[in-house]
Amino acid sequence: VGHRVVSVQPAVGPPPIAAAVSRIRPRDVSAEAEAARRLDDLTKPPGSLGRLEELAIGLAGMTGVAAPIFPRKAVVIFAADHGVTAQGVSAYAGEVTAAMVANFLAGGAAINVLAGTAGAEVVVVDVGVRSAIPEPRDTKPGVRARLVRARVRAGTRDLSIEPALERPQTEAALEVGLRLADELRRAGVTIVAVGEMGIGNTTSASAVVAALTGADARSVTGRGTGVDDATLERKVAAIERGLARVGPVPADPLRVLDEVGGLEIAGLAGFIVGAAAVRIPVVLDGFITGAAALVAARLAPALPPRLIAAHRSAEPGHAAALDALGLDPLLDLRLRLGEGTGAALALTLIDAACALRDGMATFSGASVPGPVAG
Amino acid sequence: VGHRVVSVQPAVGPPPIAAAVSRIRPRDVSAEAEAARRLDDLTKPPGSLGRLEELAIGLAGMTGVAAPIFPRKAVVIFAADHGVTAQGVSAYAGEVTAAMVANFLAGGAAINVLAGTAGAEVVVVDVGVRSAIPEPRDTKPGVRARLVRARVRAGTRDLSIEPALERPQTEAALEVGLRLADELRRAGVTIVAVGEMGIGNTTSASAVVAALTGADARSVTGRGTGVDDATLERKVAAIERGLARVGPVPADPLRVLDEVGGLEIAGLAGFIVGAAAVRIPVVLDGFITGAAALVAARLAPALPPRLIAAHRSAEPGHAAALDALGLDPLLDLRLRLGEGTGAALALTLIDAACALRDGMATFSGASVPGPVAG
């Protein structure tokens, strides 16, 4: 059997996002100091493993443990459709979203390969796909993928014409993510990489980043999965129409999701807040997850030190999101696929950082002389 | 038992470097085209896996096989000492070279951890260590490391005072590398990552890069394993004295090795030429291996397309070497350790690229619609 289906129950009572926001703590500086001391005793010049050492220290601060290990990892992919695809903003038809969800469950997508390499399970969340998910066929043996059915709405409305979401839908999508983070923590997941699938979602993400940073639409809009010049012009025009309704950067970040957001972006924002609240390190993927993290950071200003940016996407809006978050990505491999592929690659760097921390000899243990002068 | 000892026999007759140079072929464009076709049929937008796709294509061209696999990998570390350490150019004493070789054989170094993660064996080549290699103690279980004893000379002479090597020594070190590449090929190694160990070797590498590119000594000299300002000044002065003997960029790249080279740099240059001659892809590490590759490329102008630059080191001379080679590194993690650590990390990216190529579904196989317009 290739996948299990788990339902997330609808919320009862007011959304607990504020409670989760209030539980996000600064990183644990004493765990970080202890991690740094251990690293400096290993048989290498101090700091010579560069960002791998920074990772080991940062993970100590995020978890509150000097030498955390991550035996159970998950790549969590939020999937949803976008009404704005009616404007012809993508090189792919909307039904590809549902087909790719089926591909994730069958184990045939890039993220299945890279999650397998990283030793991570794949969790796909249907938070707003428009059409039925086709029954997966030819499921690969040993696939570790499951579907969470939590569809809030069958895709957003067309953000170029009207608000993408009504507030209760925005809140419901946030809460799907928030509750899933808690469920995964209870199941023993120790680190999460986030990804997404949604034809048209670079249009929404560009609009979200522009609305939250005040950037010009064109400066944060790219070619997504590979659109031509005419499509790019339609995409910019659609975003500008949506942004006209938002007006100046709003104090309430949820207004941005209502007007120009996506259900997967809202779900991701809730999930990121929820994971940070329970001290699970969050590895961001590319542009869409970066836009979601920016929404989450506007809800929870203490969030960014608990995020790891996996890679710099080829999408121009990603740099703007990372700048606003103050994050420096680990990889720059010109990936522009999404799904969590860059984040899954970063999980292997995280494993390498932990393995170095735990597997190397110390100067005294190996009889290697240390530096001559401090 | 933690390691085996294998001897490389001294050369008989003239060095076969010229023969190896003449065997280096351009990359196989038909294998590359076939690899690109396969990648475009996978369930992802064309090219969206960025440099991972470029890697899969490049490896096809290097090996002449559309979908090469790399079941046996080796990290090959050339170790040697440097007479210029008498000038006080390093933060570490010269005996650290031999102690670290023992650490590699015992499995306690960073490269042992990362080679293990990458599924690679470690081969350490003593091509010019000054002192006896201490008997490894506390060897970790399961260490896959062996020592090749091929010491040409007990360290170089002090390049700031006199030529570092005599020509027969330079040639002997080149040949150690050349022969080892052939030995590894016959043993079934399919891809190699190169690394080095040698206290003082950033001084030699800076001098080599300056001598071969005509760059100013200061512009290609950095802090190595972490020297202070006064040491950096001594280092630049030592390099300038060596460069004064070299004069303008010489037509014969071996003259640069004679005057300011290192035995591990010469060994690496021979090894890189030898691996390329037998179509084994070569993954470079940081600054020292980049300097060695630059020497190799001056001997064999067809070489650079057969090299993969793993990472951009924090050393300023590395960028000059990569520019001269026309290589764009995969990673930028501010590593400055050497040993092959960055190259071992790149091996895991190479495995990921091959796994994606072989493990993903095709559009037709997964019933996923392709792009709407081309």
C-alpha cells in the first residue's frame, strides 16, 4: 500500500493561531554555546566547516538541545489550485495539480526521490485542490507518502478579479497547517521540510510578497515553471489588479491572504507557525514556501531564527522574501521546481552537519596538536 | 583492521604524462543529448532541477554513457609537508600533517564522516610528508581508509628561499598521481573526489595560482586555516620571494611546481590528468585542489570540461583558479578545511542527480499532462 489517508478535523471555536504565536521562543543560547564548544574541540580549525557548523549551532538553539538528532523527518507538501489560472498565467493546465498529487502518492515525483535520499517521509496535504485526486497507479514499492484530506475550498477565486478567499476560509487553511504540525510532533517527527504544489501559485506568491514588502509587482514576478513573454505580461497585469485591492502594506497580514493568497500558502503559514511553536526546525524550500514564511513572520515576529532557508530559487521574488526574513539560503542550484525538492536536499546537509558533530575525533582523543597560537 | 597499505612502484622510463594528456577527449555530446532527452521526459518542467540536471548531463558526457551510475567512489587525499612553514606562515605546526594522516586512517577526521555519508572509500597518499606517520590508535569500526606510501621527498624545500622541488621530484610526484588514477580505475572506482592535507599548503597554492595567472600575490592569498594579520603579511612576503624567481607566467607549468609547488599539488595534478584520461569524473574540493587542477589544465587544455567544482572556498585565490578553469562551483558553504570535505558533499549531490534521473516517473507513465504550450 502506497499511502494512508488521514483526516484533519475542522476547527471548533476560535482559531488557535494567536496561542501558537505566543509560544514561539527565542533560540536557546546556552544550547548554542554548548554546541559551539563541542565543535571547537573537533580535529579541524575552528569554524572551518563554515555553514555546516552554523547549522549545527542553529539546530541546537531551535531545539534547546546541544546535540539534537533527527531520526524522523517529514517533507510536508501543501497542494491547492488557483482561480487566477483562468487568466492564462501558467504553462500548465490546472488539472496538473491533482495529477501531481497522485504522482506524489505513487512515488514518481522528484520529491519522492529526494525525500527517499534524505530518509524522510512525504505528507501531502490537499488543502484546496480543485478536482478529484486521481487514484495513484503503478505505485513504486516502498513509497513513504500519505495524503491528508483537508480541502477548505476547491481552489481560490481569481485574485485578478475578486478576493481569492473569504476570511473564514483563510483561517481554516491556516488552522489545517497548525493542527498538522501538532499532529506530526505527537507522532515523533523531529524536523520538517516544507513544499507545495499548485499550478498558478507563483502568481499568488508574487502578489503576497509584493503586498507584504511594498515591492513593485514586476520586480518580484518571474517565469515560474517556464512561461513565455506574453504570459509573463498577463501574470504581472493579474498581480497588479489584485494588489490594487490590497492598497498600502496592510497591518493585518491575513488581509493579504484574503485578497491575493492561496490555500496552500495559508496552510503553509499555519504549519510553519505551528512547527516553530513546538520547537521543530522548519526547512523552507523555494519561492512559495518563502512567501508563506513571510506571512507567518508577520504574524509571529519571533519566527525567522527558527527557519532554515534551503536554497535560492531562480524566481526573483524569492530574494525579496528571504531579505525580508533575514535568511541566507544554503544552496544555489537554480532549482525552480518546488515540491520541497530544495528543502529535501538541505535535509541531507543537516544530517551531514550532525554526523560531523557526533562522528569526528577530538584533538586530545586523536593526538593531533591544536593551533600553535590560540 | 582499519587500513591497508599499498605501495606505488617508482617509475621506470620517461614519465607517461604526455601520453595521458593525449588521451583526454572532449565530452561525448551524443551521450549528453540522450541524457537531456531522458530528463525532459520526467514529471517536472524542463530544466527545473537546475544544476542537478546539468550534472546528470555533464556526467553523461564525461563517461560516454547516457545514464552512468557510480557504485564505487573514492575520496583521494594527497598529503605532503612544506618547507615554507619555517617562515611561520601557518597557525599549525608541521607535524600536524602526519598526525592528521593518522587521523584519516583511524576514521576520526571530517572527511571520514563525509566520505561515509557519501558512500565513498578514503585513499590517503603520502607523497611527501616530512615525519613518520604515527600508528593510528582508537580506529573507528568500519573505517574504509587506506594509505598509499609513495613519499617522493620528506616535504618541499622552503619556497621563499630556494626552489621547492627539483624537476625529477616534480615529475615523480606527478607520476604517483597518474599511476594511482590508473590503479583505481582497474580496481573499479567510477568517480573520484580529490582532497589534500599539508600544513602550509595554502602558501604554495597561492604562489602557484599567482604564477600561472599573473595575479598579484596579495590578491590570491588568504588566511588559510585562520592566521592573524602578522602571519598573513609573512605569508604574502614569502610568496612574493618565490614568485620573483618564477618571473613572468612561464610556458612550462612544471617550472611553477619546481619553484613554488608542493608535492601534494604535483601529485594531485598528475592524478587529475590520469583520471580524466580514463574518463573518470573528477570532483575538485577547494583552493589547493583548484590550484592543482590549474596546473593540470595548463598541461592538458582539454581537461576542464571533465572537472566538477564542488564548492567555493573562503580562500580568495580559489575564485581566481576557478575563473581560469571556467568552472562554477556547486556549493558555497564557506568551507575552508580541505581534506576533500566539500568534494565529498558534492558526491551526495551527484548521487541525488542520478537518483532523480533514474527514479522519477515520466509524463506518460504517470498520466500527468505536460506543458500546455511547448
